[in-house]
Amino acid sequence: MSSANRDPNPRPSTALSTGDENDLVKAVDNLLNNLGPKFSKVSAELFAKMDEMSQRLDDMEAAIKAGNSSESRES
């Protein structure tokens, strides 16, 4: 066989046995089952922080408007 027909970058076989496939499926399912609740928790925390930030911005806006109103009456 000539060297021109050989792949210069041979790749390992990616074929899995049935047992390996089952193990892989179980591992992925387990990973997804573990990540689901964590994602939900982080998502809930993020929305809570955004709500808190929104409330603080609303309070700041109200304080600025109140400050501007009192300044215009004093002038």
C-alpha cells in the first residue's frame, strides 16, 4: 500500500458498543437531571435580583423627581 492513500491524521474509531452507549445515555440523563434544578435556581435568583434592581431604580427615579420638584418651588 502506498503512503499516498493513507490518512495523514488518523482518527480513532468512534463506534461504541451497546453497553458503552447505554452508559453514555445514562450519564447524559443524569447530568441533565442534575443541571435542571440548578438552572431553575439560578434563573429564579436572577429574576429576583432583576426585580430588586428595578425597584431600586424606581425609588431612585421617584427621589430625583421629588428633589427636582422641591428645587423648582424654592426658586
